[in-house]
Amino acid sequence: VVSVVIPAFNRRNLLNRAIESVLGQSFTELSLIVVDDASTEDLEACRRRVIGAGHRWKCLDINSGPAHARNIGAGMTESDWIMFLDSDDVWKPEKVDKQLAWHGDHPEFRISQVIEDWIRDGMTVRKPARLAQLGGDIFEESIRRCVIGCSCVAMRRDLWEESGRFDPFLRACEDYELWLRIACREPVGLAGTTALTEKHAGDHPQLSRDIPALDRFRILALAKLLRNGIRSLNAAQRELVGKGLTERAGI
């Protein structure tokens, strides 16, 4: 069984689209958990759809951000694999099947991501080559930018438990911070060569646009890694993080 966690806060129509993309997967051994992060919109129709399909819906009393919601959802299951899907993104029907098949051929990887298409205002946007998703040792590039798409990830449970989970203190860039902690000691697979996730933007409000000066959260993430990773980072990695921290502080 694969656990799929969707953190939700309002955006009813987008959430419904994300849910349907999970329920429509060709791989059927899925356990979907939607965590409603104290939405102020009426999501009852979405909840009924999830419950009616035999899956789970968790309501939180206080809005605490996507990191906390994902942690709650992942903690509700004991499956071998965990995947995340943001409520404004969409999976193609074969996403889970193809990603698990890739891991079957590459058992040495405990985490992978699939390629994502960028959709803006309903149109596919050409992604700049410098922002291409990567696999293998991606730590150095991860310092410069968020290399991994949260809706693209498959992670083995043992790695999830070891990684320390998302940091709920960070109201933004919480995924960037977790991928940094993982990439400094773990290779990340790139599962396949075709896009299996759609990342949507432009037609709805996004958290990244509502929070000013996102680089302050990236600075926090790098400073945390430098402070807490003194034993896990080697000398070359510490130098890279220090350089990245200085560059971000300059921004």
C-alpha cells in the first residue's frame, strides 16, 4: 500500500481536482489521507468524496500550515511508501504505477521524484533548462534552489522516519528545508523521463505569493542545516552551505 497525503486549506475546486487525480490512478493499492488545515470554506463535498471512496479525512482545529498537516497525515498510516500531493497540483493517471516500477528497478534509492509539467492559466509553460529537475547527488544544487517538487516525491517510510519530517516552524519553504536535510546524505532518484505531475499556477492564489520575502525562510533552512548538521555534513558540504547562506543573506 502507498500512502498519499494532501494538505488542504480552502480552494475547494482545486482540492477536488487533486483528489480525483489520486482516485483515478491506475495503481489502486492507495491509502489517501486529506488533512483539512482548519479551512474556512465548506469542504463537505470533498470530504464526502474521500470518505465515500474508502479513504480518510482529518480535520485540524487550528490552522498550522502545510508542514504540520503533512506530518499529521503521514503519521496516520504505516505503509511502506509515502507520497505527497499539494491541493493545487494534479497527478497523471499512471504516476504512482510508473514511479513504483522505477523503484523496483532501482531498489538502492529510498526517495525519488518524477518530472513535472508547469501549467499556468491552463497552458503548458516551457521550463528553463536551469530549473530542470535532477537526480543523483543533488545537494550542491539544492542549496541554490528547491530542486525537488513536493507533489513529485515518493519516499520510503524508513527514510521519512529518519529524516525528522517537515519542520512546522517554517510557514513557507518547509519542503526546501526537508530536501536539504535528505540530499546532504541521500541520493535522490529521477524516476523516468516523462512528466507525471502537473504543477498549476496563475489561476489561483498561492502561498508563495502571499508570504513576502521568501528568501528569509531559505536563510533559516540553511542556517538550521549548518547549525544542526555539524556531524552529518562533511567539510566540503559545510563550505557549500556557508557560501549559500551568505548569498541568500545578500538577497
